[in-house]
Amino acid sequence: MRVLLVEDYPPLMKSVARGLREAGFAADVTGEGEEALWYALGNPYDVIVLDLMLPGLDGLSLLHRLRAAGRQTHVLIITAKDAVADRVAGLNAGADDYLVKPFEFEELLARVQALLRRSYIRKSPVLAVGPLRIDTAAHRVWRQEKELQFTAREYALLEYLAMRAGELVSRTDIWEHVYDFNSEATSNVVDVYITHLRKKIDSPGQPSFIETVRGRGYLIRNTPE
Amino acid sequence: MKSLSARLFAGMTGSFALLLIVFGLIIDASIEFMLIREFDFYLETVVRSLAGGIGSDWRSASLRLVPEALSDIPRVEGELFSQYWTDDGTVLAKSANLGNAGLPRFHGKDGRPQAQSLVLPDGRRARAAGMQVSIWPPGAVPESEKRVTIVVARDTSDLEAHLRQLRWLLLAAGAVTMTAAVMVSIAVIRGSLKPLRCAAEAIAAIKEDSLSARIPAADIPEEIVPVVDRLNELLGRLEDAFARERSLTADIAHELRTPVAGMLSIAGVALNSPRPPAEYREALEDVRQIARRMRSMIEDLLTLARLDSEAPKYKFVPVVLREALDLCWKDFREKADARRLTFENGIQADTRCVTDRNALAMIFAILVQDLMAEAAPT
């Protein structure tokens, strides 16, 4: 899942971005309001984590312009402004959630994940797709009773495909939602990770759980094994 | 006595009581004076009447004595006494009720009666009128003129009883009047101080969160209006001060919240999963950098608090301006780099000024912060 982090305080920006990436998110970061708007309008982020007090274009104005442009990306505001009026203003401007600084990183992560579930219309943090059970909160995956181990990028890819189970997911979609600007832009990087995933989740001698639709993308069928 | 109502009550009732006492004393003295005057007038009438009855061929036996000789004078309460003397003090006659005792001899001048108080032989108090009458026996030469002194006394116990009654009456009237005055004073004071009580209640109802409220001056007496106006002005200043304090507190909270969020986030991410020692070290270094910046921020806040509470104590020393600005910029470098802002110190290397180093650092920090907020990335 791809997240845009907009925060102008470098230590916080750096640590949150690192935490998000370690949690399997593709995270783009910026401390400038104008640049953040440009990123948000140009990329299909799943969640935008937005500070309000930014140099140049402030967070609320950015949010207004984002919504005015018709973007429905979920936005989590993180700010030191804790007055009720500030929260109301933020939520009324189109934010989906509001988190007051200082916060624990775990809470931020949980809220981002909750927004992601909302993006893909899921209430439970546990996804049951075919033989797989994916705990999106703990980032753990089981096939039947056996827990499978994944790298952060593999997990992110699996979670994205599972979130869109039953839908055809193009390579571009995967690229846009699982990789950030810092990822190596090689043409077959998605295919490489799909191959890694298949090795870990497929049963020997059985058809692959992740189906390739030639020239169009990939598909996880949401049917029990 | 700090209570205004108590002061007013004491003042009003005290003044009224004093006036009442003075007024009562004047009335008492006036009535006593008039009654005694009337009493004396009666005695003078009696003594004149007795004097008129002394014939030129007077003898002791022909002298009229009170009270027997009062047929032509209205009788009044109180026992009467009379006594006659010749020039040489020989008692010519005296009323029987004097017994063996006598009255003191005195008289007025020029044939006019004179009245005075005296004590009767039996110890009762009395008023008496004395008069001297000149008599020429028939065929006598002018040198043979005789003078007779007449003194008529009247027991004043009835008069004193009347005066006592009058004084009790005055006292009772005074007590009733005083009670009524006290009640009226209480009512008047309460009524007069009601606007003040209302104002006090309005002031008491004003809390920290309702400083925008003002004390209504509509029903306030004119004398109190300036006080209410000053109070309302004070409330306005308090409201402004509280607003400034809230704003400052919010600003401080904001300035502190972000670095605290940074430290929490760094620690949270570092502890989220096992990692090599170098990464822990990096996280700790980041936390230390933030803590140092917070320490600097807290010191600035303490300096501001000190400046607010006491006269600033500056230490003036020669300062190289370029170096001072470079030193200040160190705190902002990381943030500027993150925003791709460049910094160029254009101050000449040898430009110096004599100033307080800390105050100058604070000024530079504020300027740099404001410039960074407005600057566009290069």
C-alpha cells in the first residue's frame, strides 16, 4: 500500500517514513505543501498522512484543493493543534481521521491501516482469501494453520492483491500502490516479487493461487481451496 | 469596620442617635426652663400679692401667710411656705408649716422679686421667690422708711415628678424613634447597596472562561458608575491577557508537541523490530538531537518568563555578527536541508557590535524561523 507522508519536521518525517516502510508500506515523503499537492494529484495514494502547519501551502488548503480536484484518497491529519475547533475544521475540510501530536507510532500505523481497510471496504483487520488468512494489523500470514514468512515488500504485494481479491490487478496498479519513488524502477520487479510470493504460498503440484492474466495483470480468486 | 453597609449603618444610626440625644436634651431643658419659669411666675405673683397686702400700719398680726392667704390666687399643687423679715433680719411672721425652721432670706433689686432654688428645712427641694417692700408708717418722715422682705417657697416635688414623667416620655419616644430609624436605615442601606450587591454577584459569576462578560451599568448609581467602568476595563484587559496566555500556551504546546512526537516516533519505530546496533545508535542520536533542541527551546522560554517577571539583565560584550548568525543557523540547518533551502550569510567578517550574546541569538533565531516559513525552496 502506498502512503504519502507530508511532514515538515525532519526527525518525525524520517522516523515515520521508516516505520511505515518497515511495516510494508510504500511511503513517499515531503515537507512542502505545494510539493505534497503535486504528489497527491499525480499518484494514486491509498492514504495521505498530512501535517497541517506546513511552509508554503498549509495542510488544510492542500486538503481543500485535493478534494476540489475530486481526489477521494483517505487523509489522516497529524498536527499539534488539539482544539475541538481545529479537529472540526480538519474533518470538515475532508480529512478521514485526525491524530494529535505527540502520538505513538503504533497508533499512527493502526489508523493508517484502518483507513486502508476502509479503502477496500473491509471491517476486519484479518483477510481470509482462499487458503490464506492475513492479519493486516500484525502483518502475519497463515496458510491453514501454518504461518508463512515474507519480506516487507512481499507482504505489501500480497496484502494489496488480497485487498483486491477477485479483481484483476494490473502491474501499473501494483507499481503505484506498492512501490514508492525510491524503489528501483526495473521492468520486471513486480514479476520477480510475484514469483517469490508464489513460491511461498502455493502448494506443490497445485495451480498457482496468484493467477496471471496475460498482458493485463494478476488475479487472486477469492474462493476457498 | 470593613463592611460598607456596617459603616453606613453605624454612621447613620450614630448620627441619628446623637441628634436625637441633643434634640431630647434641648427639649428637656426647654420644657424644664419653661415649667420653672411658670413655677417662678406663680411664686412671684404670690409674693407680689403678699407684698400688696402689707398696709402702712402693718403689724405682724396683719401679715398674710400662705397658704391661708391665697384666696385671690389660684391654688396649685405643691406645698407653699412664706416668711417675713424686717431690715434687721427679725422674723415678722412665717407660715405655720415651717414649724421652728425658716426660709433663707433673699430678695430682688429695685422692688422686683427674685426666684431661686432652695432646700426646705425638711430636706425637700423647692423654688422660692423673694421681694423687698418699703413701708412708711403713718406720719413718719422719709428717713423712717421700713423695709420688709418676703420669701415665698413652693415645694417642687410635683414639678420634678412632671419633669421625670416628661423625661421618660421623651426617652420612650426617643427609643421608638431610634428603633424606627434603625429599621429605616437598614431598609435604606439595603436598597441603596442593592446595585452594589448585584454588581458583586455579576463579578462573582465571572470565571476564567467567561471573561467576555461585563458588569451591567444600567441600574448602578452614578457614584458607582466610574468604578464599574474601571472594572469592566480591567475585565477587558484580563480577557486580553488570558487570550494572550492561551495563545502563548498553545504556541508552546505546539512547539513542544512536534519534537516529542518525533522522539516517540523514533523510539517506537526503533523498538518495533530487532535491528542492528548501528540503527539503534542512529535512533538514539536522533533522539538526542531533538532533546538538545528542546532544551534550547525550554531555555528560551525560561528567558522569556524571566524577562516578563523581572528587568532583563544584559551582559554587553563585543560580538562578531557573522559568527553569531552562523551559530544560530546550525539549529536550522537540518530543517532547511529537508526543505531544500539554502543559506547565505552576507554579513562582513569583521562586523562587530556590542550587545548581549543571548538576546542577539534569540533575535537571529526568530528572524531565521520567520524567513524559513516564508522562503521557497531553491
